[in-house]
Amino acid sequence: MTLSRIEQRYIAENPGSQRLATRAREVTPGGVSQISRDFQPFAPFYARASGTRKWTVDGQEMVDFCMGHGSLMFGHNHPEILAAIQAQLALGTHFAGPSEPEVQLAELVCELIPSAERVRFTGTGSEAVNLALRIARAATGRDVHVRFEGHYHGWHDQELCALKPPYTALASHGLPRAASDGRVILPPGDLAALERTLTERDDIACVMLEPAGGMHGTVPTTKAWVAGVRELTRRHNVLLIFDEMVTGFRLAPGGYQGLEGIVPDLTTLGKTLFGGLPGSAVAGRADLMDQMKAGAPTFVGHFGTWNAFPVACAAGVASLRLLRDGRVQQQINAYGARLRGALNEVIARTGAAARVFGAGSHVHFCLKPWPFGDTDEVPVGRHAELSGDPRLARLLRLALFSEGLDFDFANNISAVHGDAELERAISGFERAVTHMLEEQLLAR
């Protein structure tokens, strides 16, 4: 297959990454440790990072808009978070028992998240979702949960499904058939469908959703719909779980529920929670969470060697203290709007068939003629119309990378992005789009 000039340039500029990718493919599946990093012709490999910048093994300086898949609210190696990590490292990394940083972090979560009366820390976001579902099943004595098309809740057996159109297609082989018996998948935004389900079935333990929209907001919701879900679950004595892995502490200090005043029974949290280190949590009503106490009548078993890892908890305490007054969230949300507007001006100027969209601190690309008229918002229920040619997305990312910009499928503003990064993004994006158009890509 003939390579485009964009691909040829990327290969020529990144020989060190290509060598490492070749080695990695001999010892890891696809040369990466999760599928979203499996990038063709090969993934870029990084050597170091600081602030908004990261450097590849080939010495190329990148402005980072991925920000650790959304976990780095303060960029790379923020001095206060780094100092907290280093201080805890000197004291110890694993005590096989509780430590003060986990108490401090749990106190901050309970202070900031409206639904949090108790907190239990887990190792990953997928673990937190799995635990929240177990808590709900134990409390209700029912086995089935409701979830929504396009909302992402991790990769474990029950939740790796319905991520993109067609929503009935398998997201992976190796999933047990029985996993589908424990869930009902509904279209987001359709309260009537949810009401029918809750009325007709007596086996629903809980309803789970990403309240601000699935996939970093690319599957939009409305406050009215989320409030309707809350009302229906209360009426039918069904628990409500908010998956706030993305929005928790990022959208506002109290996440979506703190901003909109709609409080679930249980909440899953991660990413920003641990200041860029691994970890996640389930928070919620005391009566539900206390099922994990020894001797509870409906005891919920939960284990994990790396739960409440002291170093990550120390980083989380430093991060949440910086986030608790809400000024950072206001700053990054405003910056996100500025960046989206500026990049759309480039698109208008060049005549490319594309649109930049998103909400708050998220930035997404639609690489096709925008199907929604004059609004930059995606209407509820029409998110499937965003699907485009994955080859265009890959080539745009390569073109942006060669301009020193790391944009991914989900882009996240941090508190350390400023005017210099905005200017780099605008000029680099215009050059990348121009290269795409020169190769007859993105043309109207």
C-alpha cells in the first residue's frame, strides 16, 4: 500500500520510536499495553515530560492535549503533587495496612462529592464500576442493571459492550454469554424506554450512566433527562450509579452532581482523584457502602493489593486541595471553549470538512461535514452521526504529531495550558489541516 506524505514524514521523524515499537511487538500484543495506544504505523514512545510538554525518544517536543487520558489536571510533574509523592516515597510505598494519606483523601472526597458519605478505594476504574454493581446487587437482592448506549464503564465482562454503532456488535471476543443476562442496554435520552423497563421488570438492581455524556461527552445528555432518571429510579426503588471517572473533580469540585444538584446513590471516581497516579474509588450512601464492613448482613467482599496505595493517596490529597475552590475548573472550561472556537476558525478559513466540538475542558474532532447545522452541540440521540472514516482520524493525528501536537481521541485541558500552548495549537492545526487538504483529505 502506498503511504501518504503525512505517513512518510512521521516515519522519517521518529526512527527511535519505530525501533522501540519493533522490539515491543515481539514481547507485548501489538507493542502496547492497551488497545487505544495501538497506533499505526507505530506508536510514539516517550522519554520524559514536564508541565504541558512531553518529549519523545527522538527528542521531539510535544504539546500534550491528552493529559494522561484526563488524569493530569495539573500537567506533568506539578511541583506540589511531585513533592507529596516524593515525601511519601521516602516514608514507604506499601504497608499492607491503612495509612494517613488514605484517610485524608477519603475526607476530601466526602467534603467535595455530594453523594459521598463513605469511600472505598480501588485499583482501577473498571474495578470501581465492578464494585459499585456488586454493592447495588447486594443491597437490592436483584441481579440486573441498566446501562446506556455509548457510555463507557470499563473493560470487564459485563460492561465491555454498546460502545459505538452498531451497539449490538460484540466489543470483544471472550466475553461470556451469561454477562449479557445481567444488563439491559437502552438508548440515552429516552425516559419512556427506561420507565417501561423499570415497570415491566422486577429484577433491576440499579441504573448506571455517565451523567455529563458518554465517551468524554461525545454521547450527550441533558440535565432534564438525568433528573428524570433520578426520579424514575427513586419511584421504582432502584439504585442510581453515576460513573464520574471523567467528570469527577474536573467538571466542578463536586463533579456533575455538585454542579447540577442531582445526587446519585453511588458514584465511581478516578483519573483526577489520584493526581495522575493509578487508582479509583466508589463513594456513596453509608448504608450501601457499609455492606463492605466485616459482619454486615449483606456482606460485600472486596479485595485488592493496591487499594489506597499510599503514594497515590498522597498525590490525590495534594491534587484535591488544589481543586477544592473551583477556580481551576472555571479556568480549564473557559480555555476549552477558546481552543474549540479558535480551531473552528481555522477550519472555516481553510474550507476543511470538519468541526471541533465538545463541552467544558474536552476537545473532540468530527472529520466530516458537520451534520447539525449552526450549533456546535451534538443533539441528544444523534451521536451516531459523528462516526467517520477512522483513516482520516489516524492521518490527522499523524499530521498534528509532526507539528508538535499530541491530540488523541479524547483531549483534555489542564490548569497549566496557557496562551503559548493555544498559539502552538492554532498554528500547528492549520498546517496539519493544510497537509490533509493537499492530499485530498478533508475536502468538502
